[in-house]
Amino acid sequence: MFQNSPVASGFRSDINGLRAWAVAAVIFYHFGISGFSGGFVGVDVFFVISGFLMTGMVATSLERGHFSLFTFYLARARRIMPALIVLCTVLLVLGWWTLPPVEYSALGAHAVLSLVFLSNVKFWREAGYFDAASHEKWLLHTWSLAVEWQFYLLLPLLLMAVWKWRPGRRPLGMALTVVLLISLALSVVTTLLRPTAAFYLLPTRAWEMLAGGLACLLAHRVNLTARQRTVLEAAGLALVIGAMAGFDTASPWPGWRALVPVLGTVAVLLAVRSASSWTGHAAAQWLGSRSYSLYLWHWPVMVALNYLEWEADAPAIAAGLALTLVLGDLSYRLVELPARMQLGQLRRAWGGVFLLGAVVAVAAPVLGIRANDGVAGRFSNAIEAMAAESKNINPRRHECHVDQGGSTSPSCMYGGKHLRAIVIGDSHADAVTTALAAAVPDPADGIMQWTYGGCPALPGVSASPAFKEAQANKGYACEEFVEWVMDQLDAVPRHVPLVVVHRLSFYAFGEPDASKAAVPMVFFSQLQDSATPEFLREFTAKVTDTACLMAKNRTVYLVRPIPEMPADVPKSMARALLFGQEIDISIPLAAYQQRHALVWAAQDAAHDRCGVKILDPLPYLCPEGRCQGARDDRPLYHDDDHMSEYGNKLLVPMFAEIFQTHGNGTPERKHSRMKNQLSFFR
């Protein structure tokens, strides 16, 4: 039945050439080459090709009556794993000499998950593919391998079940169509509601591979003239190239937009033009045959440029592209080809044992790396101390701050039992909580923490779908937290002041990246795709109104926004020290003022309208016209925008003003009753 299908006829140069287009697009996109803003669609092209080839392999064997599930899995492992194992091994060896413990430990975790094809789940839970932090993850690109492998595991099971029920290509095609439509619908909906999950996970990506599978099952029915095949191929390539040039990181993906490159790829596959000038020339064939190894090695090369801060340097980019070609060719000739030949000569069981042993040989040392927190002692004390500042966070964060798998309750007392102040806010508030506690003058006094990561305490607030998804994996419930805070204020004695700390400019404009459009992270009456004047007026009114509502019966202190740095301070400083470079991580005061002018205006309005007091961290963090990321060669932040436990102590004099104003206060008899009420998420 399938003997006459193109997939059964052996090597297809057009598919090999199409791989060249796909891998070139991905590489040029990641290296920032102009004209490839949508080069990430190359992955979608690969998915369609994989579905086409795998469906053909399984269906042909089923029809011939000798399909073996173990043989299929082993063949896939023999094709994918050797080069991946070598890549992980090389990165772990090089990382021993170049990555501080925190980063080395993360690489180890990513390596193990890549080798067991679960890295897509890990990266989904960590961050979005297009986020800045993604450019520091050496194995981020293995998410697509994980998706493909998960598809390889399930596809033959589905086809075998259908074949047992009713043999023939028509039932297979019907089954694939049903699953494809379900997956496509899920992709469209999930891309709108939870875009990161839609990008990384198999259920929302399976339809792309199933589209290739359907193309394979239908290929024998396509009877076209040479002219028609030429037109079909041209139309398909036009869709693929148009997607590469027309989409960008602002395009929600995959969703319906992925239909463009998927349908284009299907068209090229059905055209079957092996002598095509687009895919058949020598350069395309060379790239196509090495596409897997090129894909494996290009991303670590790009991350290395980012690590060295050469990602915008044209000669460095050119060198990176050349190095990618060299490494890809070496991996193909020295790893891929020998592994296929030598593992293919082994008996099936021994081939599986060999690959499993190789995975264990890599994974076992990694477990030791993780157990020893990245293995300290590999660098000088100065370098490791600098890098260790990334862990210098509120020691009670997991217990007291609702965030990323965190707390049992957002109500924690710091210091003595006599309540003197409550800090309210998001992770920026959590990052300065111990500084507020250190400012309390009497050991019997204490402060209480009410903080929730990524959540501005503004009634009626809702997170945008993209931002909410980043928190949803941890039980995101910002709206409920805000309602809880406002309700609990009735139980707080009126003499106890509130200290409110938020990263408000982030919620209004997104990350401080001048190259990206301002996209709000939250909304109130209506979801916004951009920071429109109407939204900003509503946002500032909410900030002012909420502050005045809190200040109706008590004193409220609003802390001016904490300066945000242009880079992860501990990581960047440790790397600079490792390579003997000098680095200044800071921002001009003028840039700070421009970024936060809206928030300052809203806070000033609250001060003028209802007497809210303002606490300004700039005199302590921004001397001589620049906001510093470090002081005395020690980071003030544990990342790019959260104060470290060292840095936040610079703000103790600022917070001391609160207690000078309020004196010693009076013992609070209601505290025990209030403490029993503070049980949000307990």
C-alpha cells in the first residue's frame, strides 16, 4: 500500500534541502541576522518533516507485517542520542572551567533532562523561549528534541492501535486527522491563554507533526504534472519564507499562525521535486545532511557570545557562524555517521544497552554536581563569592513570600512580637523586608510581611495571559491575594503603618528593554496589547486611589521604585572577574527617571491628595548621578532588579524614618487575634 509513496522510495534530496532551509533560518534568527525575525519557524518545518518520515516508516512496516516497536525506538535513539550525548559532555567539561557553581549546577540539571527528553517541560516552567534569561541556558534548544521524542513514543502506539482495529491507510488517516484537529484547536486556544505552554509542550505541537504524517499518507494520491509540482513547491516555499520574514517574537506562537509554515512545508513535501533548484543544489544538500548537528551546536555558540557579551559584535557573530559550521560538520562526520554505522552493526539489545550506558555515564557525574551545588572551589574565592550573591536572598522567602512554589502563608513576623509595621507588595517588597526589620529600633519590635510575587496590590487587577501563565504553574492567585490584603487591613491597629513596595513600572510597561514595545503585564477594565494612554491613566489612578484607600485610617509609606539594572549583576560581575575584565553595571539617573516618571507622578498624587508619605531609595542607591548595581566590588542585587541581602541594608536608614516618626508605639493586644486571621493559603 505504501510501497509507491515517496517516503518508501529511499533518500529524498528535496527533504534534505528543506532541512537546510529550516536550520539556516533557525541559526540566522538566533544570531540576530536581519531578515530572519521569524526564523524560529524553522523548528515547525522540522516538526512537519519528522511527522512525514516517521509516519511513513511505521505505516510501511505495519503494512508489511513486521513492525517492531523496540526496533523503531532504538533507531530513533541511534539517530538522536550520540550527538546529543557528546554535546552535553563537551558542555559539562567546558563548564567545569568557565561556569561558577550556580550556573554549573543549572547546566547539569538541564543536561540530564535533555538526555531523558523532558527539557521542554523544564524550560516551560522556567521562562519563555523569547525571554532574555533564555539566552543563558546552554541547552534551551533541546526542548524541540524532547517534543519530537515524545511524539516518537506515542505515534507508533496510536498507529498500531488503529491498524489492529482496522488495517489500511484510510483508518490511519482518519485517526491522525481527528487527533490533529484536537491538537490544533488546543494550540490556538492555549496560545492565547498560556502561550509558553503552547510553545513548549507536545499537545499543542503534535498537530504540526501530524500534518506531516497526513501528507505522507496522502502522497500517493497526489498525481501532478511537472508544471504543477513546480508551482506547488514554489507556493510552499513562499509560505515558509514569508513566515520566516514576516513573523517575529511579538507574534503569538504557535497557534493559527503556525499554519503558514506548516502548510508551506506540506506543499513542498507533496511536490516531490528532487531536482529542484531551491533544495537540490550542493550547498543545500551539505547543510541538510548536517542539519541536526548544526542545530545542536549553533545554540551553545550563540550563548557563548552572549556570555562574553559579544552578541552584538559583527565580527564575533561572523566567527560564531563559522564555528557553528565547523562544529556541525565535525559532529556529523565524527559522531553521527560512525554512530549510525557501528551501532547499526550491533545486535538490537546491545545497541540499546550501549546508549543507555552512555546516558548513565553522563548523568551520574551530573548528579554529583547537583548534590554539591555546582562544586565550589573551582575558582578563586572572589569569583565564587561574587557569583554566590545570586543566592543572597531573604532567608525566609520560601516560608513567607507567596511565589514559585513558595509559602504556606504570606503572614510572617520578623524580629520581636510587638508589631511596628507591615510591608506589602511583590517580590521587590520581599527583597527589602529584612532591611525594614533591621531598621526597627527595639528588639521587642517586629514587622510583618505580606508579599506575593508578580502581584501589585491594586484592587481589580488582573494579570495579562502571558504574565499570568508564567506564574500559573505555581498556583498564581493575585486577585485573591489583593482581596485578602484589603480585608485583613480592618484587623490591623490604626497606629501600625503600612510600607508598600512594588515594581510598578514593570506592570505598566513590561521589562525595561528599549528594543521592545511597552506591553502591560496587568489590566483592569480591559486587556491591553500595548501601554495606551487610556490604560496608563487607569493604571496611575489605581495606584493613587489604592494608596489613599489604605491611608484612610493609618499612615502609609510608598517606596519609590527600586532601580533596575541592565544585566544580572552577580553573574555579569563574576564572569567579568573570571576573564580579567572590568565591568560597571549601572544606569544613569536620567534613565531611571524616564522609566519611572509615571509611577512617581501617581505616588506624588497620593501624597498631595491624602497625605501618603514617600520613601526615596535614590540617595542611598544612586550617588553621583548613577544608580549602581554594586558597591565596593560587591553586588547590591541578586539578579537584575531584586536587592540582595547585602544591598538592601543600604536602605536601613531610609526605613528608620518610619520608626522615628511613629516613636515606640503601644503594645498591641489585638495581635494574637489578627495573627489567627492571617491564614491566606495556609
